[in-house]
Amino acid sequence: MVNQSTATGEDSNNQTVNPPMASVTVPVDYKSGRLEATKQVSDAQGNDLEGKVVKVGDKLHYTIQTTNPVADSIVTNVLIQDKLVAGLTYVPGSLTQQIDQQQPTALADSHVNGQQIKVNAGQLNGQQSVTISFDVTVNDQASTALKNVATVGGNTPGDPDGPSTEVTTDNHAQPQPSITKEANVVKTQVGDQFKYTLTVNNATGAGQWFEAQVKDTLPSEVAYVPNSTEIDGQSQTDRQIWQGNQLAVNLGNLKGGQTHTITFMVKTTKVATSGNIINIAKLNGQDDTGYQTSYQDRADVFVEAIPSVPVTPSTPDTTQPGNQNTNNSKVGGLLPQTGVAKAGLAVAIGLILIAGVLGYQVLQRRKRQ
């Protein structure tokens, strides 16, 4: 500590005299200081988000408070650093610094270099604190773990390495993948062709999902139509994605809101035992921690049997040689006409009986006359 003094006066000639400034240096024995830090993450309304699930597009507010709790101590060159993970983007113009309970002051964005935020807060005397605040948005690189780590360091007497501390906040942006499978027909016949459509999606605002892969093994009732596969409207080479009757497509990483569509044609080869062609597509992948999950969907198409055409038996032409029925056997699907002959005989007998009765009545009338 330096103490300075000055004096002024006049000489005998009434001239002003300014003697040289006098000073004395008194060494101050400061105690070794210590740094303690806390970090908070909240939303725009101030609600605590520590450990909470967030979505792509959300704005987060970070606060890092550093304190020297040792009375009569000092920590110099206090440096506060925060390296943002890839899923977070600094909001320009949001960086501020506050000493104790004073009003916050804005800091230039020159303290931000890419994902690195670095602020030299200067000197912290005993029981003094400094608070650094800034905003970030959750971007489409966000994944399951959004861990944000801040480090604080400085220099203090008696400690050549200087005090330092580290504080962490955790958030989560969960992936929400899904797959749907559809056919463009509800029924088919053997020989018909139809289209399958597979749609893969990671929900808007969801965290990133990694190493997504689609697999689809065709059932035995259909056969793949060569060179018919498209991904997002672009034709694909069969040998890169088809092995026999199995489709395997690697889609890479899926960001929130990202969708892929896969289409291909098949031909119906036979009637399904159950009546329906059942086709299941699967989607596999993992989050950034390596935890693997699988999803699936199915499409059913009914196979109609082709109706058979009935055969109508024809009546043989008995007028042609070789077509006459000489032994009253079944010819051309018809039986011999024996019933017709019997019916004619019965009619003749009836007529004879009627004639006899009429003749008898006439004779009786003549006798009475």
C-alpha cells in the first residue's frame, strides 16, 4: 500500500514553494483468497431448468456467480470461462457482468470466440462476488446430454497455482424417432404390382438421433421389382441397399424435424396363407450415450384369389356318325330319355279309358228311349 503526501507554501519573498511529493510504501499482508462458484440455468421466465428436458429452439439463460469468501483476502486475475457444447448457440449481445449488488453492465461480444466464452473479471477482494450471465439457444445439434461446464481461476498470495473451481449444468434434448409403412393398395392379385412407402421422422424440437438404419425383409408372397427404390425422390442403386429380399438403408444422424421417405415396388407372387401379405419395416438407432432403440410398423395387403371360369357341358349331336347313343348310357353329361316314353304310354291309356266311359253312357241313353 502506498501513502503519498504533498505540501505548498511561500518563501520570504512571498513566492509559492512546492516541495517534492513525499511517499511511503507500507506492505499489506493479504490472506490467501479462495474461489467458489455456482451456476444456474433457467428459462426466460426465470424457472429453474436444471436437469430438465429442453427442445430445439428453446432459449436458456446461464448465470455463473463467483465469490471470494475469505475476509481480508484477495484474488487477482479472476478468469471465468465457459465452453458451450455443440447443441448450444450463444445469443449475441446477451453477455453481462455484475459486481456484488451493483447494476449489471453489458460486455462486448469480443469475449465470445465460437463456442468459447472468456471473461477476465479482474480482482475479487474478500467477500466480494462477480456474476456473469448470458443466453443461448438449443440448436439442431442438441442431443440427449447437454452438459455445460464453466471453470473459474485466479491468483492469490501464497498459492502459486491459484484457486480454481468448476461448475456444471445438465439438460436433455430427447430424440423422438418413428417409422410408418404404407402400401398404395389394400388388395392385390397374383401378378399385380404395388408400391410400399416407408417414412422415417425425428419429431420437431427433439434431440439428435444417431446411426439411424431402416431394415425391411419382404415376405414370401411378394418379389422386389428391380431398380424401383427411391430415397427422398432420388433413384437408388439396388446393389448398395438390397441383399436378396432384404432392404437395408443407412440414414446417418437424424436431427429434430428431419424426415426421410423410402419407396419401392413389389410384385405379388402367390396367395398368402392367412389371406394378407404382412410386411414389417424396422428402424434402429441410438442416442449420444450409445443407448440403442428400435421401432417398427407394418402394412397389410389382402390377396384375392383369381376366380375359376365354369365349364358348361355341351349336348352331343346325335345326327353325326359316332355320336349316337346305342346303349342308353350317359352321353355328353345327359341321361337316356326313358321318362318321356313312359309319360306317353300313360296318356294313351287314359284316352282309351275316357272313350270307353263316353261310349257306355251313350248306350244307356238309347235304351231309355
